[in-house]
Amino acid sequence: MATNAFQRQMDKVCKADGFIAALDQSGGSTPKALRLYGIPDDAYVVGEKSMFDVIHDMRTRIITSPSFNGDRILGAILFENTMDRKIENKPTATYLWEEKGIVPFLKVDKGLAEEKNGVQLMKPIPEFDKLLKKGKNAGCFGTKMRSLIKVADADGIKAIVEQQFQLAKLICLQGLVPIIEPEVDINSPEKADAEDILKKEILVHLGGLDPHEKVMLKLTLPNIDNHYKECIEQANCIRVVALSGGYSREVANEHLSRQEGMIASFSRALTEGLRASDKADEFDSKLDDSIGSIFFASK
């Protein structure tokens, strides 16, 4: 990507109003997303090309909608298979930036490892450098990687944050901006305590970044409003975005609207209510309402 394009994208991500659309359901989470969209399980084979064809059709319909544009959406997170495909004869990342003014990000994690110490680290990522170069060459501005915290185990949370920031430094070396996502399960009985531990660990690692290492954080909406204010204020953290985490769009928006300096990066909450059977006008109207409400909650 040309340096001037990267800087324009950096300016947009750092300064513009809007939110990040998460369109990165992987092979494991795709069937649920398709069921919610009204596509039955027998319409494709899980993990096979037919499944990725169907989910790409869904994403294409969303991305090409007149409602989905850079006036309200800063960026979009893509699954690798989506990045590898085209929309209206352009590579997806190129289409997003050139036609929509939306900054593309690439999901780079390969799912979660087995639970240990109350958390799930990321699985090893084969040929990580190769994947990063591929994303950079495709025109992606940054990456996203998710791990999961289930209870307030200090050792487990410490391990999650260490893994995230170790990989984040490698991502920065490739000229990409990593979105670090240590999700706290919204159903955790120890959610507030886990968030306290998580914030302390994140601040330690943000303080250890070099000035040129810029990162973003994607965090569960916290129990205590403005809990992550100190993270937002860190110079190396260019944005803090919120995941919906299973909350309905209405609940997520209401919670987000109370968080100063935090914007949305919703997935299920963004596409909530959309159906494959919707006629074009109905689909666009639903999507416009969804985008409008999330945009407003992110201001």
C-alpha cells in the first residue's frame, strides 16, 4: 500500500467519527451467523467452499448496500477468505477503500486453544509473517486477533495479554496496525474483577511499546463505565473499540453510549435482523437503521 494511502487511513481511523464493522466470522462461527440470516444448515457443507460462498454473498450484500459507506463506518474487519475474494470485480479490501472509503483490517488468529487458567489463548498461527505480508499486499491497514477471558485468573489474563502484545509487535514490524482483542465473556461471574486485572496488564504493555508501535484495543463493554479511560489516553493506543459480545444491538448501543472515547466494533449486533429473504429496499432500510444507531452510540 502506498505510504500516502496508509496515512490517509491512519488519519481516518484516529480522527473521524464512526465505528468498525466486524465482518470476520470464521469457519467455526459462520454457521450461527448464517442461521441468524435465515440460511439453513443444509444449504451448504460446513467448512467447505459452499459455506464460504454463501457467507461471501451475505457480506457482499452488506458491503455493496448504499447504507454501508465511509461516512459512518471507519473500517471493516475481514476473514482471510473474504479478503481473498472479489466484490464487483475488485479484491474486497481494495473495493472497501476505493469504492466505499472504508479502511480494511484482516482477522489473523486461527481460533482459540483449550481453556487453561480460566482463559483461552490463541492457537498457534502457521506462517504468521507470510499471512501478514499477504494482508499488507492486499491493501489491509491493520489486523485483528481474539482471545477469551472467562474468569478473573491473574495468571491466565497475564498470559493472554502477553501473547497479544508479542504478536502485536510483529504486526507493527510489517507496517500494520494490530487490533488487540482480549474479550471478557459477558456471562462471566467474575467479569468486573477480570476487567480490573485486564486493564492493569494492558497498561503495563502499552507502556512498554516503542513510540512508533501503534495499536488498537477491542474490549468487552465494561461493568464500570469508562473503565478503560486510561487505555484510551495512552499515546500508543490510537483507538479503543467495543465488541458487542452477545448483547443485543439495543443493549450494546445503550451501554456504549456511556463510554467516553470508545466506539463500536460490532458483528452480530450490526447484522441483527437482516434476512436473506429481505427484498432490496427492506434490507437496505434495516441496515441503514442498524448503522445509524451504532454510529450515534459511538459518538
